[in-house]
Amino acid sequence: MTIDWASFTPWLSLAGGVLIGLSAAGFVLLNGRIAGVSGVLGGLLQRQKADSFWRIAFIAGLLSAPLLWALVADLPPIEVNASLPVVVIAGLLVGIGTRFGSGCTSGHGVCGLSRLSPRSLMATLCFMAAGFGTVYVVRHLVGGSPL
Amino acid sequence: MKYNLSSFFCGLVFGLGLLLSGMANPEKVLGFLDIAGLWDPSLALVMAGAIGVGLIAFTVAGQRQRSLLGFEMELPTSRSIDRPLVVGSLLFGGGWGLAGFCPGPGLVAMGAGEIKAIAFVGAMVVGMMIFEQIEQARKAHALTQA
């Protein structure tokens, strides 16, 4: 294992993590809910749920973050090297997987681990392992070129 | 109204945290997932920062009957580690490793106008709708069996 010191941003990432933690803290303390992005979005697609406006508000907040950021400073880079078909396949897998698994990086990874939930620990270990495995296959077995 | 406002504000702070931490950039996320290549440990520090704050918040939240704004606490109650949890999380991790997007960063990058993020979010919504269809069919099947 070789650490990529040129890309590693320990303080910015820690500070950003604290902001994410404060958002999750605010959401559970003010609204009594888990700030899980896949759950918030997925709930909008369930016919029987009538409580949808707060979900739209949370997602509008996420979408507005880069707009607010751009008023103050240049946006950080967003580099997507995967091709469009691969991005679409990735989106389908993330959509189906997070709903069957009842959560994603925010709901299980941040909130669930903060609640010391064994279920979320299991989910986090599974998606981390699958993520490591997929990147290994794509970058080191298939040949390293973006698909 | 208060509920919707605090939802918006929490979504906004979440998004700003993703931008500041570098996690809205798929290439940086993939740098963390690529342990066999040049490894960027940044994502681990994002998790450490978020969980550090979260541990305190969820300890306080767990002792409360109602939220600070007076709403009912709606925390998950399921404790079972079952097949959908494991298989779903594995599928999610596979998709995450393919493009470097998970749901939050996908939405933030879409807000920044990134075309591939819009495609990712569109496909993710379709994936979630496929899940709803499967769930409906499964429930209907369970009803006919009962």
C-alpha cells in the first residue's frame, strides 16, 4: 500500500466530515430522523407515503449546496472518469442496492455507525468490501483504463 | 414548516460538508477505494469527523421522547441482519466502486451541473423504482399465499 500524499487532504476532509456529522446531528435532534440520503429520496417514490415535502426540502438543500458554495468560492473539482454507460449501470446498482439494503454511506455509514447499530456495521462492511473489490477489478484486473 | 425548513438546512449543510471534504468528487472517492494503487485515505477522516459528532448527537437523541422541535422520534427499529441487507449493500458497493458516486455526492454533483451526475441520479431513481415494483410484487404474492 502506497499513500497518495499529493491527493490526501486530512484537515479539509476531517472538517467536511464534522459538517456532515453536524447535519446528521441537526436532523436527528431537530426532526427526530436519520439523515440517510437514499432513504430520504427513496421515500419519495413510495406511493403510500404522504409526508413527502420535507424529503424534497432535504434534497433541495443538497442540490443547493454547490450553488451557495459558488457564490463565495470556486467549486472544488468534480471528476467523473467512468463512461456514460458505466455511470448509468452504477446508478441502477446504487438505486436498487441502497433500497434493498435500507441505506447508503450516510444512513448506515455515518448515522448507523454513530448509533452503534450492528445492522449498519454489517451493511457498511458489505458496501466497503464490494467497493474495494470493484475498484480492484476495474483498475488492476481489467487493465486500468476507464471502462 | 419548521420541519421542512430544518430539512432544507440539514441537506444544505450535508452538501457543503461533502464539497469541503472532497467527497463530491468521484475520483477522490475512488482514490480511497483503490487500496492496491496510490491510496488516498481522506474518506476515512470524513467518516471519523462525521461519526465523532454523530456519536454524541445520537446518544442524546436516543434518550429523548421527542425532538427539540417537538416532533416524534422516528429512529429505525429493525435489528435483523438478513439477506436483503447484505445483498443490497453488496450491490450498492459494486455500483459505488464503478463510478465513485453514492447518493449524496451524486445529488451534490448534479446541483453543480455535472452531466454524468444527472445521468447517475436518473439511473439511481429508476433503480429505486425497480425496487418498489419488486416489493409490490412480493407483497402481492405474500397476500395470495396467506
